[in-house]
Amino acid sequence: MLEYELGSIVEMKKPHACTVKATGKKANAWEITRLGADIKIRCTNCNHEVMMSRFDFNKKIKKVLK
């Protein structure tokens, strides 16, 4: 299981729909803003927030970037 904590930047299996202007690619870096039974993540490109259960998050996470 991957080790992550509050403030960690993670990469999910599917990229977010927003695009990074510099590269033109889909953004795929998320910052963890809440930890508990549910986890809230925020897109580092457009600041969109998503909340999901820890079970779903653990299935969808690809790797911890920092």
C-alpha cells in the first residue's frame, strides 16, 4: 500500500479533464487536503476538489509524487 499524508501530491490512474496550458496535456497531479474515512483531493492545475471514500481512493491512486 502507498504511503501518503495530508499535503501529499499524488497521481491518479485517470487524468483530470483540465489541460495544462504549458504542455497541452491532461493534468494528473492532485494534493490531498483532507484525510479520514473520506479523502478530499484538489487538482493542482484548476483547483477542482473531489471527495471520495478511502476505499475508492486506494483503488484509484497510481503513485505518490511527493
